[in-house]
Amino acid sequence: MVGKKSGKALLREEGLERTDNDLEFTTWPQVNMINQKNYYTEYLKRDDQILVFRLQNEENRNRMTREAKDRDRALAQSNRGEFPLPEADVDMEEEAVADEGGALVAGEEVLGSKVVVIHPGSQNLRIGLASDALPRTIPMVIARKWKHNESEEDGSEPRPKRMKADDDDDLDPEQLFGAEFASQFLAMSVDLKVRMRNNKRRILPNSKDLVVNYNRRTLPDTISEHNDPLRVDWTELPPDQKSAPEYICGQAALRIPDNSNPRYKLFWPLRSGWYNERDYASKTLLYEDIVVIIEDAIKSQLGLRRKKEWAQFGCVFVIPDLYERRYVTDTLEMLLREFGFGRVCFIQESLAATFGAGYSSACIVDIGAQKTSICCVEEGMCIENSRMNLKYGGADVTETFIKMMLFDHFPYADINLRRRYDFMVAEELKQKFCTMNESDISVQLYDFHLRVSGQDTRKYSFKTYDEVVLAPMGFFNPSFFDNSEKLSDRRKLIPRSYDLYDSSPNDPVSAAQLAVYQALAPQNGKGTSAAMATNGENPNGGFAASTPGRQQPFNLLNRFNENLDTTPRSSVAGSPAPEGGRTPNPGAGTLTPAVGVNGAPGAPIDPNIEKMALAEERDSILPIMPLDAAIFTSVTHGARDDDRKLRDFLGSIMVIGGGGKIPGFTTFLEDRLREMRPVCAKDILVGTPPRELDSQVVVWKGGSVFGKLRGTNDSWIGQMEYDRLGSRLLAYKCMWAW
């Protein structure tokens, strides 16, 4: 009897048995189900998963391999078979030599000779190789062919602006700038006399009358051009207009005669630390001028004529402490695409200043031509909340000094700072005669020479009294400066930067800068300080305990401090409330309820719209503050209620920049700070860069030191990684929180 066959046997006999030949049914990748109870991922949690760190490690391995091969090759070629002693760390030796200012030769190449350091400013551009002792300084200006020059445009209105009479008659010099300027000028003169009397200094009662009477009756002397040993070499243009160059950069642009044929107009791409959107009609022309000025400087000043060789060079670019993101990203695109540098890195101005001066911690006060920046640096890092950017500088002192001299019947009454030769004369007068030493205040007789192309030289004599001191004192009373045009056409060409995820403005702000906006904004209530204290921050720089209280009316400035929170958030919406529960969830949803009139609830407010309104409000306010008050604001926010840090910063204030080179400025600033804070008077110390280093180039010098560091500088951005990741690299490469 035959037993019953199994199902497998029947399938085998019928030829239907399944045979496993290890072939998959599909080539499509199959993803297993995730264990919802306990799942974990390592995505972007290790350095080897990030391209930036992976390239750095690969470069270090290649360098170590190359050095090992070089040692083996040197050992093989040696006549003696002795094994050499182990060498010290090459990077540490190079950095030590760089710190000592020596030249390290590695393969017949000086350390830093392949690094270009660029420090642009509103008035001057400083550029040079990192191996150079000092940079080349050229004006940050370009002259282009135009229908009219800058002095012939805008109705030929001179600068400083003069008031005009209704019947077109000439006004007296005391009435040229209005009653407000005259009252402020006289008030400052009275305050100066009171202070001088308190300091037991002699004051002549009729000093002002002596100055006015002399300046009113003096006439210029004419000197023929061939008898002038210091005559100006003006830029010569070809007689044929068609063969004249389309543009001229640098110092040669300032030497073009105003009545040249064809006409040239001066363009300054950077003004007050921002892009100059007022004088340009398109963003393309603005970027093109910046590229042309820097490219011409590299070719003419550094001797790098062939642009193909620039791929072998790196570039250290100095940016402001309180920068705009679009400025940095556009500059990075420009350096890697337009110039073709092999690698680029950025460094902030205050950090570069500490590098150049050799300090580890300091409070840097950088007074430039059109902006003043203040920042506290601690152990090689800029304290974010201490950064300040104020829109006044040495150019405002020049214009104010000329206005004061015209008020006192300046003999050259037709001076116009829009004309090139008058601008250079005004700068020369400020640099020679302005001072802040009260001992130098007396009736002084000076002279200057006016040199105009195609005319004989004129020698003017004039007297001064307190104008030489009152003009620089505008740093401590910035409302005395002419700030009417500094915000004109702001954001006309270049929009602000926005976050990629929630489309909100993401330009960096600081607590110290917000204190400036808070002091200048029109107060619609007492909500500003209350809002800052609610989040645990006091406008004075300390912390305040959160105390329950009634909600204040909505104000744009109440939420300035929200921009200080740099912690990334995963979502704007809150967590969902439990089902079936009655517990209220104030964080659920993206809209913030507003408070209407009499406490009634108003329409909900979108946080992104609110941030946009805050950014527009900031753009409409010109940040200015007295310099002594601004320094205390920055130091207070940088110290964060730490008394030791506060005293350290007050004892290491370093003034840099061309605007601070006025004689006696640091002493006067130190006295002002001690008057404001008598408790800390013994700790306050204001100084200049050490080792007799020029305060105008100390930032560039720090950038050159930074560019020589090899083992500790991981901020370089290469071409390949920028092609793959773009400006997102800045989050990994910057030394600060991007």
C-alpha cells in the first residue's frame, strides 16, 4: 500500500516546486519599517558625515603624508645613514615665527606671500600680502565718464548746505546754517569756556571778535604755478574724448580736474559702512564698481597682473563686527567667482584689531571715516551682545569744522566739499589743526594753499579759536552732525537677508545695538523695558527676574530683543494639547494674540510679519549715540553683570581708526568716561595700539597675522566645497555664530 504523498512531493512531481536561486524579485531598494517605539539616527551627527570637516581631515592627512615622504626622501639622499632626530610640530614653529614677525622660508616661499588681505572702508581701501609689513592704502573710489561731475549735479548745491534768502540775497555767515546750528554752536562754546575756567585756564574775553574781524577782512595771496614747489600733479587725460578711459580708480580719480573734458563723476561704493544705494541706479553697477576697484588695486599695487595666477592665492577679507548677511554672502561670491581666489576666509574688524595689537581681551573702539564700531573681545572671540555700529566718523568732523569756520567768516567762503580739490583741502585742514587739548585753545593764525587745475595757487590766512576743539566734540553730541542724508534710498537696490525656512529677517543684531534703537525710537509707552525684562534681560545690560504683570500694548520696539535668540527652533507651532482635556495651550498655533484698546483682544499677529515690521523699523532709525555713553553700553552688555569683566574691559579700551588720531582725543575720552562713572574711575584706561603701530592699519595687520596661521585656521573656504554647498558653508567656517 502506497502511503499518502506530501504536498511538496506532489509539487515536485508536477514541476511546480519553488526553488530559491537567491535572486531578488525587484532591484528597487526595500526600506524596512522603523521601530516607532525606539528609533535613532546618526545623520549629520559625526564629523565624517559633513563635507566641510571631511575635507579638512583629508587635507591634514595629505599634508602629513607629504611631510613623511619628504623626510624619507631627505634621509635617502643623505650621505650619512644616521636616523635624524624627530622634528617638532611644523605648524607650531611656523606660527611662532609668524608671531615674531620673521620670515619663514618653506620651499623658497615666504610665509604669507600667497595670501591677499583686503580691508575695505567707506573712504579708503587697505590691501596687501600677508607677508608685507604695511598695507597699501588707496581711496575706495572710482571715476566714470558722466554727463556732469558730482559738484554740478543736484542743482549745483554746495556741501555743507547753505540756507538761501527769499530774495536771493547773500545771508550773513551767522545765518547760513540756520538758527538751530547757531544756538548749538554757541551753547558748546559757552560750555567749553566754563570747563576751561574750572580747569584754571586763561580765557580772553574778545577772542571770538578777533577771529571774526581778521577773517572778514583778509584777502588771499596769489602764487604763480611755477613758483609753487608743492603743486599738484593732476591726472592728465588724452585730448581725444573717445580715447579717454571709461574709468579711473584710486588716487588718480581724485586728481581729475573738475572741468575735465570729458566729465568724470566720482562714485563711492561704500558709504557709512553700507552699500551706497543712493548714487547707483542698479545693483549690478554697484557690484561692478567694487570688483573694478579691488581688481585694479591687486594689479597695480600688488603687481599680480595675470588673473590666472590668482587661483594660487588665498584671501583674508575683513568684515564689520555687526555685519549684514547679504554683504558677506555677496562678497564671498565675488571673491571666488569674479576674482577666482583659491580659498577665502573672513575675520571681524575688532578681532583683527586684537590680533594686530597682540591683545587677548580688549574693548575696541574703531572710529572710521563714516562709521564708528565698538565691540568687546574676550579670548579671541567677539562678544555678540556688545557689538555696536554707529553712523558717524571723521568725515562728519570735517564737515562740521568747515561749517564752524564759515560761521566765523572763513575767508574762502565758496568752499564746496563736493568739489575734489575742496574736499582734499578740508581733510588737510582737519588733520593739521583740529585738536582736543584744551591747552592749545587760543587765537591762532594759520594758512593753507588752494590749488585748482588751470589756475594759480591761492594762499589764504585765517584765524581760529575754539572751532578746532568743538568740531571733534561732535563725537559726544552726534546730533550736532548733519545726519539728514545718511538714510536716504536705504534698501532701494539690495534687500535685506531672509531666513530660508520661515522667510523672516535674519540679519544679526545685538543687545547693545538694540539699546541705541530703543533710545532713539519714539516712545509709545513703557513697554520696551518691560518686554526686555520679561525675557530676562535688562536694557542696562543686567538680568531681571520675570515678574508677573499686566500685558503692555503692542509696540514694534517691544520685541527687538527677540532677534537676540540665536537658538534654532524646529517649528514655530507649539505642541498639541491632549485630547479631551481642557488645559489651555498658549503655544499651540503660529499666531500671537494682540491686545486691543482697554485690554480687549485684538486681531492675531503673525510672528513673521512682526519680525518684518521690526526690521523695517530698524532701517528707518539712524543709529547714533554719544561715544562715551556707547562705550559704557557696549561694555555693560559684554560684561553681563560680571564685575571683574567690566573692570577688565574698562581698563583695556583701545581706540583705532583714522577718526581717533586727533591730538588729545584719548585723554579727553578717558576724562569723559571717568566723569560718567566716578566709581570705576581708577579702572578706566584708554590707549592706542602698542609698538607705535599706526592705528589706521592695525586691523589690516591683524588680518595678515590671521592669514599666516596654518594649523589653527579652519576658516578657509575652497572652490570645490563652495560649488557644492554655497553660502551654507559659513555656518561651519565662521569663527562666530553665523
